[in-house]
Amino acid sequence: LSYVDGQFVGSNGCNDYFNGVEAGTAPGDITVVLGGATRMACPETESAIEMRYMGLLQTVNHMTITGGELELYYEFEGKEGVLIFKARVKKETE
């Protein structure tokens, strides 16, 4: 997951995606706006993971950065949770 030009962009394991991000009224509050994704055929197991991830991402309502990790808080199907992303250091050849 990366933040580029007002959007979350990345790969969900099989397809690339983009979702708009809008700031809320309180610090850290955000709304993730429905975006789009490539539509490559994926194995059934990966497809299920991809669908779950995209569903969670679209319900994110708050973000923080703690210890170098991006934490995206969501509420999905009556349950609250957090998606945690660790920074990736690029190698000189990338």
C-alpha cells in the first residue's frame, strides 16, 4: 500500500488497485472512496483474500503511524479491526 496523489494504491496479491482518500474533520480521520482495480483472473484462494482485503480497505475510518507502521482502523460487518503496514526499504537496484 502506498499513498500517491490523494489515493491508496497497491497490489492485493493478484491485482493492482487504487482508492481515493479524503480527510475527515478530526486528526487521523479519513474516508476511503471506492476506486478500481485490474481484473486479472486469480486462483480461488487468492481471490477470496483479495475480496476480503478490498472490503476492509473500503471501510477504513481512521489512520495513525506508530513506530514506523501505518495503522488503518476499520469497522466491517459490526467488527472493528486494524490493518498494519510496515515500511519497505527499497534496494539500490529498485
